[in-house]
Amino acid sequence: MSFCFSGYLCSCECGNDLFFSSSKFQHPSLLPSFSETIHKDSVSRHPEGSVWEWKV
């Protein structure tokens, strides 16, 4: 059995795993939006707008 990673990686030299493709959702902005990261510390988070919105 083989495993094929389906997610988004950092485009910098580090190549860290950031988001699973399954966590991507439709958002009015043109930027991709994700509901969760692969690892708790995959990205830094900053509050934006309401308590439910985070900028990464």
C-alpha cells in the first residue's frame, strides 16, 4: 500500500507541510482558505476581524 500526500507545502526552501487539501474551503477572498493546519505550529497565526478569523 502506498501513500500519496495531498496537501500544500511551503514554497520556500524549507518545504514544510502546511495544510491538507481536504481542509481547503471556499471563501469570498481570492486567497486560498483552510480550516486547519497539518501541525499546530505549521504557520504563525494573527487575529483578524472576529474571534473566528485568523491571518496566517
